[in-house]
Amino acid sequence: MTPFTLAILGGGPGGLYTALLAKKRFPHWAVRVYERNARDDTFGWGVVFSDETLGHFEHADPESYLEIQRRFVHWSEIDTWARGEIIRSTGHGFSGIARVALLDALATRCEALGVELQFSSEMTLEALPTADVIVAADGINSRTRASMESVFEPRIEWGRAPFIWLGTDRVFDAFTFIFRENDHGTFQVHAYPFTEGDARVGAARGTFIVETDEATLAKSGLATMSESETLAYLETLFEGELAGARLFSNKSSWIRFRHVQNRRWSSGNVVLIGDAAHTAHFSIGSGTKLAMEDAIALVDALGSGLQHQQPDVPAALAAYEAARSLETAKLQRTARVSQGWFEIAGLMFRTMTPLQLVGSMMTRSRRVTHDNLRLRDPALVERLDRWFEAESGVEAMSDGRPPRPPMFTPFRLSGLTLENRVVVSPMCQYSATDGVPNDWHLVHLGSRAVGGAGLVMAEMTDVSPDGRITLGCTGLYDDAHEAGWARIITFIKASSRSAIGIQLGHAGRKGATRLPWEPGRPDEPLDAPWPLLAPSPIPYHPYSPVPRAMTRADMDGVIADFVTATHRAARAGFDLLEVHMAHGYLLSSFITPLSNHRDDEYGGALENRMRFPLEVLRAVRAAWPAGRPISVRISAVDWAPRGMEADDAVAVAHLLAANGCDLIDVSTGQTTPDARPEYGRMYQAPFANLIRHSAGIATLAVGSIADHDHVNTIIATGRADLCALARPHLADPVFTQRAAALQSYDLEWPVQYLAAKPRSAS
């Protein structure tokens, strides 16, 4: 019987590990590896694995694990060098190994098992001898993927930060991040040891990845320097950190990271693994990990459901993809968040203290949070919290107690001081009658104020009858509305220490819809909708009414409505006013190019699209009492092709700050039904972070902020100044009080509830 044949294109870690695992499990199989380079060639330096990853390798093949482990350099610290400080964080387990040593260990194990290794073999898919399964482990520049592009449907996105992968004979004793600034711009280094020196690798070596931004690269001249000139420039730049050591190149050049995804991972008997299938940014050190874990999953899938010692190839490859795609997608999302942090690291280096920069970096991927970091390194977190407490203008506890949690530090915004950083998001209740807030709104907002939030935001409240989303929306265009809100504010101010804000808006083309819980499609229009306004006559849904493109007279009328509502809000006693410029409502629909197709001075370039929203903001600012802050909610990105991007959001923030805005409430999306958000915990916080450090304005973070740990993470690390929570407050009106009790913080409780106050918080 002809043996089952497994052909592997690519002799990197993923390809070799697939070969040895397959041959170990199925000795009767013919397993062949075709590698275009010589056995001793490698174009990388070191590889890093976490302790968790190493456990997977030990279980899969103890023999190769022991050989790899023998060559590891292990450490548990992360050092950050910034502005003359070295800040060390402990409690992190990593191991480094020279890439050439890893390949040697895997190749040696393959040979011992009887794998046929063909080095210096330029094998293509078309020229490959017949095989039952062909594994494309041919890397990020996969020829296999390219030759079958119409089948795999790859999507490749280029990163923004140029980097160069170098080696050094300065062997740092920890995972080391270095931030350095010169006249050309900012640079950051990812450095780690991978060998203490052995016969195979030679002298002790470490990896030294230098990353910067396009502007700095161009200004420095590095983009056009030779290899030797590049090394000389960087050795001078990092002279202090290298301490006389040298940098080495291995055909290194400045490149940008490529994020690779494929819609399909297999076709017929061809399957992708490793960088051919997916990539993960080097800042979380997962490219080789993913490739080797792919190998484990692929061999497991091939070994399941054997029939007469032969795998059901289509079923096995489908099972492999199902087993790996979800986990890989999660890690890729994490890696992209980490990548995004480093792409603006120079910006944060210029605006943060080294300590806060370290806190932000350690939590950059959102997998490590404030509480998780405390478990790893309690001393670092206490130091960060104590610094943040002092930075917030409050004195430390005199009895030596730990610093207060960052979420319970006060925040001053114009003439308003909030007792803590927790905000109850504006949540439409769709329960008003003719725009009048009623007992439902009193209980809804009042209970959350009693629950301890620093700021309670009333729902989007419309400035005119035709500006409503639904018939159940609240308004501020009638005396009865003003009186209804004043009643609620009177209760909140008498019964709590919370500030109260209102969000003013106009629904625009998203107006005149049924209540969201009524049967029908999303945003189902009313049977008799009122006329809708928009910058252009484009319906939100295909089944939505077509709005009227606004005239100058329409604009003047809307501005007047906003001004009248602002006066009413001030008289009712609101402490803060927010102008709603997000989520596809009227002002938002001017900002995004997806709905603004005007060819006059209110359309086209972003500055023109912002013209009318800024007219509204200036009019509101003039009508709102001095000293009371104004915030603006924006959709930072549209999550849709040809829509608003992060750089646009920064430009919008600068314009808002220059026209009277004190705080930007940073949301995303909901501007088009075609949006495809990248959800995840705290998924919108990076945009608040970018705007805060780019525009120098206070920000409020929203979006999947689930608990006090998330709030502390965002606040302590400077991603935002305030955190707004919606669903957690719906589930738990006393969210803030409960968070205080869980952290043993003594938050003031209403006297009526003192009997229930936990003793740990007394």
C-alpha cells in the first residue's frame, strides 16, 4: 500500500514542527519538508515564548521541548527605559531562544524520526511531487497563498510604523523597551536576550527591534541610508543603552508590519499554516507561537477519524480550520491593539510621565488589566496608583492605607468638579410622553445618582419635535419639558453628590422610527413619519424615508432650536451639556462622508463637513453659562470603507477644542448600517487615548467597559479622563457603590442605606 504522503513547503518552525509531530504520530507516513534556504540560514534573530506556550510544546513533544528548553534564556522581568529612568515590572514569564537554534533543534528531531528534509530546494506548488496533503508553511510572502489567491482570499493590511529587526551583543537581562527622542523624532526599541552564547550560535546575542514613525524615518534620513550607515546612526542614538555593545544586521531593512488574514485556510488537499495563514504583531511575540500551535492542531485533526490508517483529508482540514480560526482571530485582535499602541507610542512618550507610560504599555493589549497587573506586580501598581492620586490633587491617606483606586479620584472640568471618574452613559429610555420626562426617568436617573456615579447623563434629548428618534424620546422644546427635567434634577442634587448632564441632539435621517422593542426591522419607520432633515437626501436604511437636504434656512432653524434647548437646560439646573455629534444623527451625518455628499461649502473636505456642526457648537457655547462645561459626543471612526478614520477623529477633536468644547465623548460607528466594528473589551478606549494625547483635550471613554477593573485600567493609564458605562448601570444601579466596596474604598453612602454598607468599606 502506498504510504500516505505529507509534503510541507517551508522549513521554518511551523513547517518543521508539523513534520516531526506527524512523523512521530504516524511513523508509516512519508513526510517531506522542502525549504528554499540552506539548513544554517536564518533571517531572524531571537524567538520569544511565554511560559503558557511552552506548556503546549511540552505536551505535544517532550523530546523536542527538552532540547529547546536547554537552549532557552529565561526571565520574568520587563524593563522600560524612558527619560533617564529604568522602571522594572516583575511577575512575567518569558523564554528566548535564537531562531537558528530553534530551527536546528526541530530539524535534528525531524531527522531522528525519519522526516525527509530537502534544504536549498526551491519547490513550487506546481512542481511538487504528488502528495496527499500539502502544507503551505512558506511564510508571510507565501507563494502558495499567492498562487491560490482567488481561493484563499487573503486580506493584507500594512501597519503604520516602520521597524528594523537587528541583533546586538548587549544581552539585556529582561524584556526591555527603550524610548528615545532626538531632533528627528521618537524611537522605541523592543529588546530581549535569546542566547547566553553557545557553540551553535556563537557569542551571546539579543534581539534589538527599532521602531519609529514615517515622519521620523524621513527626517532622520534612515529611509535612504545604507546598512552600515543605519547601524552607525542607531548605535549613536542608543549609545547609553548599548553601553559599548554593537548592533548587527542580517539583511535587515526598514519594513512595515503586514497583518495577514485569509477567508479560507484550505482548498482541496492544500492547507495554510503560520504566517501564510495569519500574522500577529511582534509586540506580543506570537508569530512563531501561532505557527507551532497550528502544527499541533493540524496533526491532531489529521489523526482524528482515521479510516484504514488514512485520514479523511477534507474533513480533517475543515476541523483544523475550525479549531484554530477562533483562537487565532482572538489573538490577532489582541496583537492589532498592541500594534496600534506602539504606532502612537512616540505621541504618548511626549505627553506621559515614564511611570504612566509603563502602565499604559503593560496594559496595551487589554488582556492585561489593572487588577491582572496587580497580581503580577503589586508594587508597580501601587506606585502607579499613588502617583495618580497625587496627580489628581488629593492627599494620600495619613494612616498608611493604600492609595485610593484611580476611579475614585476627583476630576475637574471647567468649573465643575466630579467626585469620581464614573459616568452613567446617556441611555435612551423611549418612555416619555410628548417629550416630557416622567417618573420612569426620575427613578432611572435618580437611582443611579444615589448609586454613587460622579456624573449621571440624561438620555439624548431632542431640540425639536421633528428631531426625535421615536415618539417616546424626551425633549427640551417646551415649558413642560423644562419643568419635568427640573423636578428630576432637584431630586438628584438633594439626594446624592452626583453631577447631572444632558445630551442635546437631533435625530436627522434616523428619526421618526418605531420604539426599538416594537416588532419590525431595525429602525422601522413610523406609519406616518414627520419630514426628516439631513445634509444629503440619503436614507439611513433602504427602507427608511428619504430625508430632505438641508437649506440655509433649515440650518438656521436647527441652530435656533439648539440655543433654545440650551437655555432651558441651564434654567433646569444641568451641570454639563453634551452636544450629540455621533451615531449618524443630524450633526454626525454632516461629519461623515458616507452621508454628506454636498457640493457646497458644507460638503467635501472635513473642514467643510464640520462647518455646520461647529456653528451649532459655537451657538450652544454662547448660550450656556460660563464655567459649566460642554462635551461633544463623536463617532471617531465609521468602521466602514471610505468613512471616518482615526486621523480624521483627531482633526475633528482639534476643531471642537478650538470652538468651546471641554470634553470629547469618544464613541464609534452607528453612522451606517454597513459598519463592521471590531468589538472587544474596552474596544473604543484606544480612540479616546489617541484623541486625548493628540489634541490635548479631556476625553470620556465608552464601549464595553464592564467593571471597575476596566475603569481603573483606562483612568490610571491615561487613556481617558472619565469612563461611561451603560449596560453595567442598567444591571446594577449601585455599580459605583459596589465597586467601592469590592476595593475596600470608603465611598459615602446615602444615610438611608447605611445599614447595608459593607463593613470593609466603613
